[in-house]
Amino acid sequence: MEIYSDVEYQPKLLRNGIVMVCLCLIPFQIPYVFGDTAPFTKALCGITSFMMLLFPTFLFTGIGVKVLNDRIYMFISVCSYLIYSLSMLIISSVLIPSRLLFDGSFYMFLFVVTSFIIGVLTGHFFSDLNYFKNKKGNIKIRGNEIELLKVDILGGLSFSKMPFLRKPFIKVKNFLVVLAFLVGTGGAGIAMGIAELLERSEILSSNLDTHGVLFFIFGVPVLFTFGVIAYALMTYLIQWRKLLAGIDKEYGEHKIIFNSKKKSYKKIKEIMAETDSNLGL
């Protein structure tokens, strides 16, 4: 149960945002279900379209509204939805030019999918399953109260196994985040311009689609990053659920304090007491 938050949470506004994301990205999938594409491309775009429509629709159901009102679950769900939608945009863009199994475009499709899987395995390798138990960084536990300074999904990644990679990873991570943002927003227009230049200069083989190659070049590092983040998201969710279950078992209930502005615990208690007094509790 949430008892305090210094940031207003607007679940309906968040739901409207997810619907807008769906409406913006799904036109890149549905036309290829009915267009002149290979059967495996139709199947991939059809499944992707269904999954992209399923989540926003779910949020309008009774169970979905309960999930919507839980900001931790919704944060992880929204991040997962964005990763899935943008990943499938890249993957389908690479696969669409393929006409036969195991042609050049199909091999590129397999490679970008493999890069995502390698990212997931990398996330598993660097994950710290004791992140919540050690109560490090952005989480503090006092009896049945959980104080969150922020939802740090990447906090569960540890470099204890390879500490020399810490600084290089931070630099690469920042670069890939910018790259992923470009691909997900204005990068499509940039890619089309570069693709036209490559096509006219005859750098690429005539058997390969230039736009597919561009999405392949962008997609390999971006999907690797998405794979790491996806594993971190799932690990955070599992540990969060275990934490709540343990507190509920010991104390009967849990209380959550969202303290993103890092106020003192004493100050938070004073604000809560004043609020209760104003409400006559």
C-alpha cells in the first residue's frame, strides 16, 4: 500500500500515452500483414500487431486498472512494452525485404535477434540477485515500510565479476541510449537519407535492401542494449515481488514511501501527520 509520494502519479494520463505509442508504431506492422510480403513476415508482423494492441486494451479491463494503479508494476510494464515495440520495429524492418528463407535479409534478421539474446545473457551474467537483500542505494526498509528514492532497474547490474568494465560500460550505455532514441524517433528519416546515399554509391549489394541494412546496423547495438535492460527489468520485478511477499508474511501488510526528492524520513513523517490531521484522521 502506498502511504506517501512526493510525485503525483496520473495513471489515466499514462494509459493515454501508451495508447498514443501504440497508434504511432502499429502502422509500421499492420500493412505488411496484408501486403506483398513473405508468409513468415506476415506471421511476424501479425503477432507483433496483436501483442501491441493487447497491452493497451488490457489496461481498460478490471485487472488492468489494478495494474495501472500500481506505479512499480506499471513502470516495468511500460518499459517492457516500449522495448518490445521498438525491438519489433527494428526486427520487422530488417526482415520485410526477405522473400526466401536464408537469403541475405533473413540472415540479418537472425543476427539482430541473436544480438538481443546475447544482451539478455549478458544481463544475466552481470545481475546482482542480492540487490534488494543488501538494501543498497535507492531502497530503505524499516519494518514493514519500504522507502524508494527511485526505481533503479539498472541498479541490479553488478560489475563485481569484471570491475574493469564499469567505466567503459557507462560510456557505451550512454551512447547506445542516444542511438536507441534516434532509431525510435527521428532516426528513421536519417536512416532513409543514408540508405539512399549507399544505394547510389553502389556500396551495398543489389540483392540487399538498403533500408533493411540500415536498420540492421542500428539494430545490433540497440537490441543488445534492450536485451540487457529487459533482463534487468524482469530481475527487478521478481525481486520486488519477493520483497513484498516477505514483508507481508512477517508483518501482514507493506507500506511504500516514494521519496524521489530525498527528503529526510522525519520530514516525511511530519508531512504525513499534517495531512492526516487536515483530513481529520
